[in-house]
Amino acid sequence: MLTRQPFWFLRHGQTDWNRTGRCQGRRDVPLSMAGEAEAHAAIPHIKGLGINAICCSPLKRARSTADIIGRSLGLAVVDVPGLEEMDVGPYEGVADYSWVSAWREDKAVAGIEPFPDVRTRVAAAANRALGTASHVLIVAHGGVFWALQHLCKSPFTPLANCRPAHLSPVGETAWRIEMLTPQQTGSA
């Protein structure tokens, strides 16, 4: 269960493996030049959102994205173990996502970290991150966002690299997830 506190989520910038469609999982693939540019381009969309803490996955692609954002906001970045991408085992480095649908339905897929385990890990890590401040930005991975969507009982919707999403509790148990466009953030 997630702490009932609104927060922002940002998927890391592009890597060469994203560009070529390969599964990254726990492989510590760095940002590409395009990914660094995406992180810089996200800054105007994030400024003015009231973010007062940045927490991220310790993997390079998320940490580098968070560092770029953090420098622009004058905020330190805190690594939060548990926000890493899921372990995709034999699919790491391979452009094969045929396993994803079954995996998101909680079916066992040989060699891949089970989705229920990912959700438990991500919920604990997100709650630690949310305990750091009132307006937290979490910078992590697509699989982490899938886990958050499931925890929020939201349909699976892809999140582009470096596009902010706002997750906010509604009532006692529901959540709303908004994937923001530049017009919604007030930036061009």
C-alpha cells in the first residue's frame, strides 16, 4: 500500500538500449546523449511544481536524470534502494517483450522477478521516498511505473522517457495518475 501523499514520477531519459528496443532490467545502462537532452528538456516542465525532494533508483540512467533535474532545482538527490528496474533475467539486452502481458497478470515467467515481488519492493521504496518531504519527485523506470499503476489500481499506460506523471490520492482508497503534457505544466 502506498502512503496517501501526492507525488511526482519521472521515467529516466533515453538510453541506447531504449532506442534499439532492448530490455534493460538491472543492467546499469547509462543515458545516451539523447537521454541527457531529454532530462534537460524536462526541466521547464518540472520547475514550478513545488518539488522539494528528489529520490531515485540507484541505477545510472535514473541517477543521471535525477542529477540533471536536481541541479536545476537546487536539490540534492537521494538514492532509494528498491526503486531499481525489475530483474528481467534472460531477456536482458534482448528486444523481446512477449513475456510482459503474462507477467503483468501475475503469471510466473521463468527467470524474471515476479510482478507481485516488484510491487512489494516498489511500494516499500516509494513509501521511504515519500517520507523524505512533502512534494517528492521519484525518478525511476518503466517497470517501477507499472508497479505504481497497479498499486494505484490504474490501467497500464506507457510513460515516455522524461515525461512527468502526477500521482495523487483521491478519497480514502483511490488514486489518480495524470501524465502531464507541456501545456499542463505551463511550459512551452
